[in-house]
Amino acid sequence: MWSSMTESGGDFEQMWRDLAPLGRSSASGGYFRQPYTPVEGELRAWFIEQCTARELELEPDGNGNLLAWWSPPAARSSSVETTQVETTQGVLIGSHLDSVLDGGAYDGPLGVVSSLAAIDRLRERRVIPRRPIAVGVFAEEEGSRFGIACLGSRLAAGATTPEAAGELRDRDGVPLLDAMTGAGLEPSLGRAPWLARIGTFVELHVEQGRDLVDRDAAVGLATGIWPHGRYRFDFTGDANHAGTTRMADRHDPMLTYAITALAASKHAAAAGQRATFGRLEVAPNGTNAIPSRVTAWLDARCDSETELVRLVAEIKRQASERADRDGTRVRVSAESVSGDVSFDPDLTQHLQAGLADRWGEVPVIPTMAGHDAGVLAAAGVPTAMMFVRNPTGVSHAPSEFADMADCLAGVDALADALEVLVS
Ligand SMILES: [Zn+2]
């Protein structure tokens, strides 16, 4: 079936159209593609259908991730070099299909769709890979339901333990394992058997910034990912009447939170780093009540681990200082912290050299966003990332965008990179 697909990018455009309506909010135009929900089931079914049409062999793992293998005979066995070829490790490409709440269309799906289209390109070029190729879809990359970003790849790589994941609940109290079972999966959390068969991972992703716009390039490669973390701040005080409680008599955790959020922004800006409070839960959450509790989540990202520790410590210090003044209390816990990730410089250079003929000098840029590529790189898999230009730089929002011409350039560049790796 794949052989009938055209070289014009029709395969990519058709797949992109297939996905467009899934999980899209008619109100905002943004996407709600949370893991183990009916819409994620549709995305998964779509992926399986695409893989089946391409005769890729599906390998789900017990962590919600799904790999689909193209293992041509040359990559599977050979009469002369059986031993060597059988131990040849695969090249993984792919990304994720889930989104943040009210996210964009490109973050994740662009990598998955481009990977399938890149396989089509290689077949059109009659390339017979000497290494198996797998297209991967990772579960809960955004952490939008269970709070831990890259949960699927972290479990597969052993970076999150099955015990810790077994404790996770979504906002409605649904345990991760129940959600997975409810979605028709058979969870078996922990290190994935496929990991040992992957020798290279290349994740294509929409750029979440404007570096490529500034450099006038449709595609780029990544140097690494900034260290980043998610921290939960529990501010507690005394609930009371909004009218009858004198201002001087209040112990209002909302004020402690508000000053903390301002301090986080001020310190991050001054240090050239990033700090965001983007999620809040208030109890009892009544207009006429002083809250008893405010829970706020800090997302912090820095150019070094030392800076990250320093920034979070400074925000915590300001929070407790303010809590003392307000007569409130604050408790901080780190929910997930990812260290400095450098992508494989040799691999990146190899790809840059391989792409040079057709693409000139492909820019190599850093990213402040976390990715499954970061998790696999930290687990020792030689990894590279490829970015596709995003004209607005906006991501994690409905206006996230990439021009179709740039998306197709991304497919070609990924196919070229794959060809370099499997030839
Ligand atoms: Zn992503």
C-alpha cells in the first residue's frame, strides 16, 4: 500500500488532515489529547492503522508506548554476516501524540507523522536499510494527566520506577494503572525490552522558539535540553469570611502564593532563566471566602543544574519568608527534575555532515523544552533532535504553527538523516 503513495508530500498532508479533528476544541481551536482517554484511543488506533498499511511490525510495551518496526531482510539476517547483522541495533524515530491541555497541533504529532512519511520517502528511494528502523509513539510526554513529563519513556528507560508510577493519580483521583486498563491496555510497568535494541534515536519536533526564524532555516538540529523541574508548592492558611474578617486578622495563603509567583518571575528574569506558575488549585475556591489552601505548581528551567538549584532555592526562601509574615505555611516538593541533557555530539555532527549537500549548514540550537529524546539520551542511547521552524515561536497553545512547506522539508531532512544512519 505504501508504494502507491506519492513523492509530493501527499502522504504527509493526508495524515495531517486525518489527525486534525482528533481532540480539537471547537471553542479554542486547541487540542486536548490526554493519555488513556477516548481521544487518545482514536490517535492510537490511527497510528496502528498507518503502521499496518506500511507493514510495520507493532511492539507495544507495558508502559503505554508503541513501537512499529521496519526490519527489511538486509537488516534482519544475512547469510554471511548473520551474527553481526542480528546484533545491529535499530534506529528509532518518532515522538508523541498527546498534548498539553489546550495545546497546539504540532508538538508531538509532527514528529510521528514525519517519521511515517520519512519511511515512505526511503521506500520511494528504494533504500534497503541495513539497520532496523522503529517509529515510536511515547505515552504521556506532556505529563498533562499524571503530572510527570515523559512518563512513558521514563518508565521504559527505568528513570521512573513502576512503584512510583503506581502511586500516580490524575486530578479526579484515577490511578495510572486503572486509566491504562480502562483504555484497553495491559499495563506492565518498567524497563522496556525494546530499549536494548535501539542504537540511535532521532526525534523530530516543532521548534518551541524562534531561533530558526532568526537563522532563516526550515530545519535545525539540537545541542541539548536545559535542566528543568516541576515543584509543588502547598500554601496553607486559615479559611474565613471575606467580609467579616478584618484585613489585619487574616492568614491568607493566596497572598503568600501571589508574592511567591512575582518573586519567581523576577528572579528568573534577572538570572536569564525561566520560572512559571501555570497551574493552581484553591480550596475552598469560593469568591466570598479567604482560602485555606493554595496549591501551585512551579515549572523552572535553567541553563545549568547549579542555576536550577539556586533559582528554586531562592523562590523557596522568598515563599517561606512571606509565609512567616502572612502567618501561613508553605511546603515544597519536587515532582520531577530532569538534569542537563546533551545530545550525542558525534551523531549530531554526523547528521549535520550528511545533510550538508542538500541543506547547507544546518543550524544547531539549544532547547528549553523537555522531550522523550532527553530521557533516552540520559539512559545512554545516542540521540539527536531535529527541529522544524515555527514562525511565531508559540508552543503549548492553539496558535502553535509550522508552514506546510517547512513540515515537508522536515520530512525530507529526516529521511535524509535516516538514510545516512541505515545505509
Ligand atoms: Zn513534544
